[in-house]
Amino acid sequence: MSIFGNLGGMLGDLIAQHGGTEAILQGALQQAGGVQGIVTKLQGAGYGDAVQSWLGAGPNQPVTAEGVAQAIGHGRIGEMATRYGMQPDQVSGLLAKVLPGLIDRLSPDGTLQPHLLQGGHGGGASPLAPAS
């Protein structure tokens, strides 16, 4: 197995040890001021076009791990990493991967509806689960 395969497996093990991606995301969202807090921080850091693509119809623009860390704050990302026994770039990378789909799912009519995180999403998969 390549070194990258080993690293991916190690990251998967870390995530599993901490309750899975959903548990890490719930904690990260709380520490970053909730979904609206993250959206506001990303918009303020110059990622408004990407965020708007998540809220609107059509394809979701990506955001980089560094962009997430810049918007949320390197210190806060570091705190999250310490809490979950991960590296800061792993936390910001996970958030960068999941946030576009999450925000898209939480804005079915183009308006952010964070209450959908509390189970009001009509059954189906959790909005925190990565998009397939």
C-alpha cells in the first residue's frame, strides 16, 4: 500500500475513534458558532461566491482547507484538532470537503435553515453525512 493509502487509513481510524465524521462536524460547528457562524465567517473571508453557490441551485463551488482555516481562524481549528486528536490540516480539510454539501442540504429553498440539523430533515440521511 502507498504512503497516501496508509495516511488515508490513519485518518479514517482517527475519525472512527472520535465517533465518526458526524460527531466531529457537530463539535466543529458548535466551536465555530454554528452553521450560520461558519457561513458568515466564510463570506467575510472572501468566499461569498462559493457560499452563494452552496445556497443556490446548481453546482457547489469548492473551498480549500486553507480557506476554511482562514475563515474560522487557525487558532480555533487548532483547538478542534487538539480536541479530536487530529492535525489542524485534517480538521480544515474535512470541513472543506463536507461544508459545501452540508450547506446545500440545509438550504433547500436557497435560504439557510440550520434547524434541519436538529432532526427536522424528514427522515433520510443526516445532513451532516458526506454527500455521495
